[in-house]
Amino acid sequence: MEKVIFSMKSSVDDFFKIQRTLYLLYFSALGGSSNLNFMAFARGNPKDYENWANITDEPLWKYDNVLKYFKKSEHYDFRGRWDDQMNQYHGKDGPLNIATPSYTGMAKYFVQAGREVS
């Protein structure tokens, strides 16, 4: 198996075109891993919002109250069937583009790593 080093000379497109096991052995650059130009969007756990509302005694922090702002801000590009459940949690007309990446080959390893540290 070939070991590949992802360096600043490689582009993200080159990274995704590789169709073999990839070992990211080393990456060092000014700005750190943000140079990879990936962006992950996560709202957080709804229970966290409920806890904040309880701790601050401010009901505006409840998840049901902030959900409308998440929906209003999203332009969710969903590649599947848009149904009532999608409509309940996601918006389509906001300024923030959200989409599932076209490449998710490393997703199972990312999830597995998360399970190992929890």
C-alpha cells in the first residue's frame, strides 16, 4: 500500500481523487488544519439549549425557540427527497449554504474515531 503525504502543494481535489487507502502522516502549515478548507456545520445538541435555558433562566435559549433562527439562516442543499421531517428541521432560503459533501469515504472512520474517544 502506498503512503501519501498531503502537503500544501497538493490540492483538496487531488486528495479526494485518490482511490486507495490514504495515510495522512504529517501536515504542518501556518493556520494549521484550517488550510484544508473544510467546514463542518453543527448546531449542537438540542439538550444543550434546554440546559442553557434552565441555567440562565431564559426561555429564549430553548431549542424550539432557536430552531427558527437556524432554519431561517440555512440554504440546505439536500440531495434526497425533501419531506415534512426535513422541512421541520431545515431551511431552504437562507444565506448560509449547507450541503452533504459529495465525498464521504472517510466518514465511517471519523465516526469510529469519535466512538473510540467517548
